[in-house]
Amino acid sequence: MTAILKREFRAYFQNITGWLYVAVVMAVFSLYYVANNLNYGAPQVYYSISGVAFIFLIPVAVLTMRSLSEDRRTKTDQLILTAPVSVGKIVWAKFLAMVLIHGIVIAGMTVMTLLLDTLGDAPTKQNLIAVFGFALYGMTCIAVGLFISSLTESQIISAVLTFGALFVGYMMSGITQLISSSGNLVTKILSCYDLRTPLDSFFDGCFSVSGVVYYLSVSLLFVFLTTQSIQKRRWQMTKNKLSAGVFSTGFIAVGIAATVVINLIVSELPSSLTSIDLTSSKLYSLTQETKDYLKTLDKDITIYVIAGKDSVDSTVSETLKRYEDGSEHITVEYKDPAQSPTFYQQFTDSSVSAGSLIVNCGTQSRVIDYNDLFESDFDYTTYSSTVTGYDGEGQITSALQYVTSDSMPKIYQIQGHGETTLSGNFSKAIEKANLSSETLNLMDADAVPEDAQCLIINAPTSDFSEDDADKVITYLNNGGNLLVTTNSEVTENLNNFESILSAYGISRQKGMIAESETSMYYQNPFYLLPDVAGSVFTSGTSGAYIFAPYAEGLTVPEDTDEMTYIALLTTSDSAVLKVDVQNATSYAYEDGDTKGSFTLGVAAQKTIDEETVSTMVVYSSAVMFTDSADQMVSGNNSTLFASTLGQLTETDDDAAVSVVIPMKEYNVSLLTVPASSQIMLSISFVLLVPLVLVVAGVLIWIKRRKQ
């Protein structure tokens, strides 16, 4: 078999076929590679491979067309039928020879993929798994072409039929969608020959075990069918034609059945076993918080997807599979709006966009709009939108908690003193935490409402009245919780507001902090990146950057029997508090300044009889909880806000409300490729390499013609 393999491999390069195959595939891939990865700077190589996947069907048809049909035309197949070597070994040798030629293409793609890592921050694991998926896809296409080549002695007919068969396999997902968007027995049978869909899993950044099993089993099946096709001709040369035909047909039926059964078994396995998430931000994996929450579910929940099963976004589909695997109480159903255009009206009066989700449990339901599953940035210079984040897990986990909870904790945002109203990512964080939020003007109320789980005082610019301050202090003494931000730009005394802080021993150090450690500020020494302590209040942000510009210091006393203080954000020892910012001439220490370190965030917990009665959390930056600050650190500030608020609103009877999953960031940092490198690499990959391959093939072909 090894000798036949070597002979077949050499034969492809002793004529132009092998050279042409490698040159054409690499040239087409290089065109996409130059356009997407070098010129545009996209770090993901699957963009380029995806563009090749369809055009690739043509060179595969050319590569495989002569593998067995040429032997039939020249009658050299008689040697196969009478050779002492088994037909199976001969077929495997021919198949592996073509796979090795395909391997040369894969090696070239791998080198070009690894090159991206030298040009910037490319997701190497995702890129390599995409190349691996394409290798399996190509192997399966070769197996199909080999089988068709065994059915005819015409190379042209073989090439045309191979392209047609591969085209049907490539388009099978669309064909089944046309037959039935919801799926039926016919579409399930046809989907057994869906060559493209398994490839998408590899493109999404997952090592798809089910995809590997599919491509390997289908390749083995077609190699087996090729062997049976040749064996049938061998048996036709014998007397016992009938028994041989029955034997061949029965073997083929068993082979097809085994392939279908194997793939059905794998498809029923949990997605956690059949799909390994290799994305840098773990887009498809569920966090431990969600997994723990799913274990506590005891109510049946249905997630309706307003889309056909084959048309839903692949990222969303993968996420939903993991929710189904995580709890036996979760069921996912797909509702094609073309077939059920009014289905959503059972749950909401508002219109629902295609791809949206409806989470339902009994009489409770929540609609997750498709646009809320993704975060996008719009570039006004190019008028294009780029997806920067995925919030599927955060939105779905929040919706699950909402439909299974009997009540929603209520928070009140204090107004009337120049406070900043929370909006954008922070209002979304409140919604994701399943909190009911209202504004409260203390002048209009005799006291803080009894249903208040937490109050928010966000950077007041004018003082409270003594009566307003007393209402807040009374609320705290009765076991209430409070989240406060202070404003360093307010230099006058806010005595009544500060009396609320001093009720828990905290006071403001007025001025503005400048950081000297370059690793702890961004561009400007006033743009602080403080150390984040590990705490339940900072869950999900420990070790990450928090952006706290224009912050003042907080004075925090020692712990007492009644009070416990947890420093959440701190500066370095070399930071200074600029007391007179307007007249400061340097970011360094000057007369009248105060030396660090400083506390920028603190949690003060009041306890009685070893039980926490009330908690106040204070942050000393007025703009920390704004979208502009949040975007500077990829959403870490809103994660801190959600974690803090989740802890302040947690109750013993509804602890699951505090599960808030932050948005997962896409790796969208573009590669920066110098123009000179672009030109050099473009010429090399698109022109020189394919040209050298073609010229080499032509010269060898001419030389052999003259011999």
C-alpha cells in the first residue's frame, strides 16, 4: 500500500494536476487573505477560508476526476481487479495521496495564519481550528470525488458530477430550509449530506467533536462505497454474480446505516462534550455562576427563538444548546416568523424582531430583542458597524431569573440635588439584575419607601436638606443599603450630604488625586486605574482595570465591633491629592498637597450580633458610572456597578437575583500592517507562489511529453 501511495502522490506532480490544484486553491485563499487580513486588518482568518469554501469545489473536482476514471478508460483498472493487493488498500492509497496534496494547501494556510500573530493580536487558537476544519472539509470532498470517479471512465463527466454532488452538499442547509424551516423527517434525512454546516462550528472558534466525527465518518463511508463499486466489477467477472451483488448491496446498506447511527448518537451528546470553546472570551461557554444557577432551577422554562432553526445566529444557537444541557427544565423551541407571524403576540403587544428570544415560565415571560444580544460600535468615518461584544449569556440568565422569581427587589435613585441619572450600560445593568428602579425626591416623601432594597445617590452637586439627610440615615439605621458616588469638583461644603457618610464613619478628602505610577493611570495622571481588591462587591473585576477619573480621597476609620470597612479601590503610595487643582503647576507633590495612598472605594458594613444589618458602598469618582468611562475599560466599570448593586440587593430568600453576567467582548482589535509589508506579501502570496507552482507543473509536463 505504501508503494502505491508514493506512486500515486508522485504521479500528481509528474503532470500539471497536483501543481494546478495547490496553485489555484492557494491563489484564491491568498486573494481573500490579502483583502480581509492584510488590507482590512481582520485578525480572524476564517473570513478568508469561508470565501474559499465554495470556489474550492472546482479544484477538488479537477483533482479527483482522473483518480479512477482514467484507469477505467485506459483499461489499467484490470490490474486493480486482478492484483494480489486488496482493492481496499489500492483505494486507500489513492485517497491518501490526494489528501496529502490537500495537506500541502493546509500547510500553506497554516503558515499564513501564524503570520497574522506576528502582525498583531490575532486569535491564534480560533484561526488554527478554522484551518483544521477546512482540512476535514477538503478531505470529505476528496472522498466524494473519488467515489464518483469510480463510476465513470470519462474524466469530464467525473468532474461535472463531482462538482454537482459537492454543490448539493454545500447548499444542503439552504435546501432543507426551503423544504421546511422547522424541520421534518425529510430534512433530517437530507441533512445527513450537509457538508457545509459542520464547517461553520470550526469557523465559530469551537473544536467540534461532532464535526470531526461527521467528516471522518462520511469520508470513510465514501471510501468504502468506492471499494464496493470496484469490488462489484471484480465480482461481475465471476460466475456467482447474484450472491456477490446481494453481498455488496447488504454491505453498502450496513455502511450507510452505521454512519447515520454514529452521527445520531454524537448529536445527542451534551454540547459541552461535543463542542470545545476555544474563543479568547469564551463566547459559547457558560460561566460558573450560570451553571450553579441552572442547578437550582425547579420550574419548567421554554425559550422560544423567533427564527427558523437553520437561520438563527450560530453564536446564539450554540449558547442555547448549553442552556438546554445545563438543566432538564429548559426547552428551546424555534418559531419561524414566516410560518407563525403572530406567535409572539401571546407574550407581548410590542413587535419582535427576527432572531429575538422569548423566555417563558407559566404566566411570566420576557422578550430579549436580538439587538440586545450583541453590542456594536458605529464608525462615522466609514459609516459601518462592527460587533464588539456578545451578551447572550447575560441576557438569557437574567431572563431566566426574572420569569422564575416571585418578586423584584426595588431600588430608588435619589434626585433633587443635582445627581446624575444612570443611563446606558448602567441602566441595562439594573435591568439585567432584575431590579425595579424608580427615582425618588425626598422632599415629596415622608420617609424612604419601605420596599426600598437599596438607595443610590449618584454624585450630588448641591447639598441635601437636614430633613432629607435624616430620612436617609433613618433608612440606614433600619437596615437599608446605600450606594454613593461623590464629586471631586464640588469644593464647597455639603454638610448634610456628608453627614450621611459620617454616620458610617466615612469622610471626603476634598481635592483631586494625581497618580505618579504610570501603570496606574491612563494618559493623564488624573485618569486613575486603581488597584481592585478581591471582594463580593468587586466580583468579576478583580485584576481588571477600573477607570476612576477625577477622583477624591475617602477617609476610612479602623474597624470597630459595630462597623467593618472593606477597601475596594486604592491608589499607589506615590499618589498625591491636589487640594488646589486650579492653581496646581505640577502633577507631583507640592506644598499644601496630601501624599497617598488613598482609598477611592469602600464598603462599610454595620453589624449587630454578628449579623450584617446595613451596608454603605462609596466610590469617589463622579464619572465612574457613565458610559464614556465604561468604554475606556471595555465595560469593567459597569461590571463593578452590577456586582456592587447585586450584593446590596441580595436577600436570603432570593439570592439568585444577584447573578449578573457581564458582556463578553469580541476580539476586534484590527491588525496594523505597514503598506510596504502589504505590497510585498500580496505580490508573494497572490502572484509569485501560484505562478511558480504553475510554471513548475507546466515545465514538468512538457518534459514528460518529450520523453
